[in-house]
Amino acid sequence: MEKIKCLITAGATREFFDPVRFISNPSTGKMGISIAKACRDLGWQTTLVLGAVQAPAPEGVEAVWAVSADDMLRETSKRFDDTDILIMTAAVSDMRPKKKFSHKVKKEDLNMAVEFEPTPDILKTLSARKKSQILIGFAAETNDVISYAKKKLGQKNLDAIAANNVSKPDAGFASDFNEISLIFKGGEILNLGRGTKDELAKNLAKILQKRFF
Ligand code: CTP
């Protein structure tokens, strides 16, 4: 049997304002890296597109690096047609400075208003090209977690979305723990509960295998 081909994104993208300053978010990539290990252990052919992360890329997984949302879109887009399942755990910076300086801006010149523009939505862009690929999103929410996650599931045309509450103490961003509810297209909700990211990733990968392959 052919191996399931899986593309996972993890970590934070960065949008540079000048060569030494950027806008980003607190993601460390742990959830995506745990999922990549779990998919690899199921025997899937696993590619991990990494933004800024604070853990090494696991062995037995192809690692590809991306800095900005544009880089991540390019690297995922290149591989998307030959992928069975895309799992987007990356925390993509939603905005970038409109103007990027090629030189380091001096401190005394930093008292300026910075204008931002949106970055591309990777999941939305790729789901518009979807053929038979399964698309899984991760929703980072601080409030109304399930309703916002459901909205994203529809807007991004996903097969399922893992909703996590990033405002809970010791869960979500940078923590070794997380708490996930998996919402499927059609509305079914599976509560995976709280656990280490490794435990949740194993459980999630098994559920995805059973449900989609
Ligand atoms: N995502 C993406 N491209 C972006 C932003 C997010 O592909 N530019 C993906 C994330 O990887 C995640 C899902 O969309 O799988 C939801 O991301 P999230 O940050 O929760 O939501 P946003 O779409 O950014 O919306 P908002 O910031 O308004 O909550």
C-alpha cells in the first residue's frame, strides 16, 4: 500500500520590518512537531514546514524552513498537489509592515507610525485548489472558542479544525500541554480533552487515520 503523504506546518512566521526587527507571535512549534512525530510513527510520509520553532525537527521527517507567510505559502503550495493531508498548526502572522527597510533603522528614527497589510491566508489559498486532499486547521482562540473555530472551518473550507483555547493557564502557546476539541465538517465535535502535546498529537493522528483513510 502507498504511504499516506502528510504535510504539516508548525511554529510562528515572522514579518520583518527591517533586517533586525519583526512582528510575530508566541508559537514555539511544539504542537506541530508532536503531530509530525505521531504521523511519522503511523508510517506516513511526513513533511514539516517550519517557521520559528523552539524544538528540533524530528528524525524521519523531511524538514523545510520558512520565515514569512509568503515563504510558508510557497513551500506548502509546491507540495500541496502531491499531499494526502495538510495539517496547518503554524501560527501565521496575519499582518506585515507595508514597508520593509533593507537597512537597520536607527533608534532615533523609530518614532514612526507603521502601516500594516494582511498576509496571505495559506489555508484559504490552498483549499481553493483542493482536489482530494484532506485539510485540517488549528484555531487559536481566547474566547467563544467553538463558535469562532466553526466559523473558520467553513470560511477556509476545511475537513476538520482543532480548536484550542490559548488563554487557559499552561495550555496552547509555548506550553507542553494543550486542550483540544476537534470539530468536523458537518458539525460533529470530538473532545480530546487536556494532555501533553505528544499525547494529544498521537490521539489526533489516530483519529485522522481512522476517519479519512
Ligand atoms: N492560517 C493560515 N494563514 C493565515 C492565518 C492562519 O493558513 N494567514 C491558518 C492557521 O495555520 C490555522 C488556521 O488558519 O490552521 C486558523 O488560524 P488562526 O490564527 O486561529 O485564525 P485566523 O485565520 O488568523 O483568524 P483570526 O486571527 O481572526 O482569529
